[in-house]
Amino acid sequence: MLRAIIIDDEPNAVGLLDLRLSQHCPQIQVVGTFTSSLEGLQAIFNLQPDVLFLDIEMPQMNGFQLLEAVANLSFSLIFVTAYDRFALKAFRYSAVDYLLKPIDTQELIEAVSKVEKQRKTTPEQLGHLREQFNSPTRTLPDRIALPYQNGVTFVSLTDVLYCESDDNYTKFYLADGQHYLATKPLRDIQELLEERDFLRIHRQYLINLSHIKKFVKGEGNYVVMTNGQSIPVSRTQKDRLMERFGWL
């Protein structure tokens, strides 16, 4: 049984989440619910939860300020938020778990399932996320957090040559020859990166357009990347690729 605390300044949101957890997540025992961030902070020290469900925008002390007051993250963290599309992208770039209000039951079940696998949120993830929220230009970062079985790795997007689908995982190939296996499907990575000069040119591959060396047309279209690797281009994606470069 995982012991959980809910902190959100909206009483209705707290009550609804508490109810959903009792109905659909029997492995969670809610040991405290708080609409005051200050009271919630004290409860974290007193109750030592395994899981914290936390709102970000709250009076007195927001979610980030509350977490700064916790010396070490000894619990799994799930943000509960009503933020806009940019903020959701920011969560994904930082690989921080979140639930969007109003909470979808299936997404709640999946978030709790991740917690059961003991993947703790790291201070680096939170720092990365906070930088994005505090950015005056609200631009997406140049790094992405890649969750893997034992933690999270941060990678600069300029160093990524291409990504390859591996069932429900994605392999990232970097310019220095390293590669990482992220615990996310390629469709999720595509959603994050296609607005950042990446393009899915094949059901198996998402490439960094900045690292294309040449495009070879023929019966089997393919691109050659800067590391010499040849990657196929599907017929349905060839026009999109040519359009991005303005090729004739």
C-alpha cells in the first residue's frame, strides 16, 4: 500500500481526486488532504508519504516553493494542473508526471501505475521544469529529459541525430555515437519534437532535419545522416520532407 498526500487549494478538486483514488486505485491510501500549502508542507514532514499529488498555482506558497522547502525528494510526485498547452509540453520535456484537470480516470490509473514502479522525481527534473515556467519568453527548452528504467537522462536536442521506434520504447541516437533507450513510444516523442526541427519520415524513424547530409530518391527513398547512417523515407512522408526544405 502506497501512502499519499493531496495538496490543492481547491476543495472540490481535492475531494474528487480523493474519491477517484479510493474507487480506482486500491493500492493508494490517502493519509492526508490539504487546501493550505503551508499545512500540506508540514504534513509531508510528519506523515512521510510515498506519493504527493500537488497543485502548482496556490496562495501563500506555490507548488515549486513547497518542493524547495523539502530537503530531499523521498516521494514520487504527480502534479495536478489546469495549465495550458505550453505548460503540458514543459512537463513532457522534463519527464515529470502530471494529471490535467478535470482528471481522466484512465490517466490517473496510469500515473499511479508508474509510481508503483518506484520512479522518483529528481531535483534536476524539477529544476528543468521550473526554468521553463519562469522563462519570460515561454519557449520550449533545448534539452529533453529521457525517462529510462532506473531514472532520467537529459539530452541536448542539437546532439540528437534520429530516434527509432522499439515497440513501446524509443532509441535516441546521438552525434557522439551514444544511444539511449527511453521508456516512451515514438508517437509521444514525435508530438514533442516535430515543432523543433524534427520530422517523422517513416513509421520507424523520427529524424533531426539539421543532421541530414543528403536525400537519395529512387524506388526506395532514403536520407543519409551526418554520421553516415541511411534511413528510409516512406512514400507518404517524402512530400512532407521535401516541403520542409523547399526542395523541387
